[in-house]
Amino acid sequence: MDNFDIGLLSFPVLMLLIFLRMPIGLAMFAVGFGGLYFVTGGTVVALAKMKSEAYSTFSSYSLSIVPMFLLMGQFATLGGMSKALFKAAESWLGHLRGGVAMAAIGACAGFGAICGSSLATAATMGQVALPELKRYGYSGGFSSATLAAGGTLGILIPPSVILVIYAILTEQNIAKLFLAAFIPGILAAIGYMITVSIYVRLNPDAAGTRPAVPMSERFEAMINVIPVLVVFLLVVGGIYLGIFTPTEGAAVGAMGTGVIAWWSGGLRGRAWLDSFLATAKSTAMIFFIVLGAAFYNSFLALTQVPQELSQWVVEQGFNPWVVLSIILVLYLVFGCLMDSLSMILLTIPIFWPIISILDFGLSTEELAIWFGIIVLIVVEVGLITPPVGMNLFVINSMDRETPIVKTYGAVMYFVGSDIIRVIILVLFPGITLFLLRLLH
């Protein structure tokens, strides 16, 4: 068995370990270590890699952006920003048919702009919006499906931890990826609101109504959102005006949300320590997956599997759009098995070399950015795709009274919205690249 065959065999072995519930980071690390053992004929290289790979991976300055964005999300939650966003959106939309659900979507989009994590957005907004949805007569399945779908906006609307990882893997500019994600993120929020409107018309009993809020209360609620807008404009504006780098911007954002949380009384007592501990735990989990993926991808590079697959695709003369479609379908399948970060780390080193040599009529940089946004959206669909959508389980754990089967039925409407959006963005790359081309 040659090195290429060993590399190909590693895929089913890795999938088997994941199916047996081994943590994804540990599974990739174990397969990578075992693969290096068989390819090099001993443990010397594998053990040496344990030292060099860990240093080369975590010495990356760009990775420091991850804990900063996670800490920013922790502070934003303690500062009451999630509640302020939901109350503001609810005051303007709540009286419409399905309006409270639309408000939850809008609040998720706003919180995603200062969080960067899908699971954190879903969990935080679930605590705020789920009681209100139940209070106004929204069915359990529809409520949980809405919040699970809204939570996915956390990784699409900048800042996004997943986009940072993608940028590092493909050696792209983080700021440009954030810029390209804006329009798809806005389209996602609008698409979800349209989906809510359609669902409540097809299922009138799934949503209750609430009285309209006086205009004075609406503007008062908007005033409470000002801190969120200030932090967002400070971070994003500072990055695009060249005042600081994305990494520095993340630190500024964490500092800004921390000050707001302290001023509002949310960071008193043990809250400071709890925020840093929660951030450290999440960062450790992410970094261990990153290390496992780096080890596994190092092994794959040694077997030449990505290069050989890329060359084979070119030699077959496949239509580039067919290849892209197959890759996106595979992401939908993977979404039923693993989380978004694991999918990105495992697949991008394999799929990007294939995509990069195909002709889509775009420059290499534009292709990398467009492909990254498309992949991010499809990965986002995986978070709400039954049976193992991570966001579905997060929300369902908050609403034990609702059978998850009910959530599955309602969430398929949002999955349909996502698929339509993916098709549009694939057929018209200019939508994703519009702001990038306008400002660069």
C-alpha cells in the first residue's frame, strides 16, 4: 500500500471514529499520528511533529483574534445587549403577524455582529426570546426552529470566528472576508423573516399576536441599542479605516463590551472571573480542534492526497460548476455528522486546492473569498439540519416541553430559505463580491 492509498484510507477511519463519538479534535489527531507512523515507518517523525506542529500552529498571531471575539460575546451577554436588541426589534415588529419571531431573527443578527459564534448566539438569544415567544402563543416547534436558525447568523455576520479560521487556512485577508460576508448576512436575515411570514400564513395557529407598542417606547428601546451600535462601528469602522488590524479590532471590541457590561452592572463579583473562564474553555476546545486538524492535514500533505485529487479533477475535464455543486452537497451531508469548525478545518485543505485550479472567471483572491462565504453559508445550514444540527440541540435543551421532532418539521422551512440563498449566491458571485469590489 503506497502513501496515497494510506491517505485515502484515513477518511473512512476518521469518519468511523467520529461516528463512535470520539471528540473530533482527538480523532483527527489520532488518525494523523497513525498515518504518519505508517507513511514514515516509525514514530520518530510523528513525535517530532507533535512538537513542531503545536508551535507552528499556535504561534500564528491571527489566532489571537479567536479568544478576543469569544470574550467580546461573553461581555455582550452580561451587559444586557442581547435583551436590548430583542426589545428594540420586538417594539417595532412584534405587532405584525409572526412579528415576535421576526424580532428574534433581527436580534440574532444584531448580536451576531458583536459575538462571532453561532452556538453562543443561539444560546444567548434563546434565553431572552424563548419566554417571550411562548408568552404570545408561538408554538414550541416554531419558536425553537426560529431561534436555532437565527443563531446561525452569529457565524455569518462579521465578526465570525469561522471566517478567521478559513482566512488562516487559505491565507486570505480577514478584513476582506468580513466585508464580503455583510451582504450575504443581511440577505440571510431578510430571508429568515420572509420564511417566518410564510410559515405563520400556512400555519396560523403557530403564532399569536401582541398589541402594538407606542412610538415613544419604540424610540426609547432604540436608545438602549446605541451601545451595541457604538461597539460594532468602533470595531468594524476601525478595521476598514485602517486604524487597527482585525486582531487589534477584536481586542478593542472586547474592551468596549467589557466597559459597557461593567457600567450596566453585569460584571460585578464573580462575573469577571466566570467570563474569562468560559472564554478559556471555549478557546481551549477550538484550539485543540485546530491542532488536531493541523496534525491530520500535515499527514495528508505528506501523502499528496489533496494535490493528486486536484490533478485528477482537472484531467477528467469536469465542469467547474458541477464540481462546486458536489462539494456543497458534501458539506450538507457533513453537517449531519459534525460541527461547523470541524468541517472547515477538515475539508478546506482538501477542497480549496481543487477549487483554486478551476476556472470560475474570478481572480484567485476573489475566488477564495467567494468560495469561503458560500462554504460558510452551507456550513451554517448544517447547524440546523436534522438529525444532528448543533443549534437545534442547544435550543431544544432550553425547551424540554417541545419534542425535537416538532422542531425538525418547522426548521425545514428555514433550511429551504438557506438553499435558495446558496443557489442565488452561487449563480451570481457579484452579489458576494460587490462591497469588496466597491471599496478595494
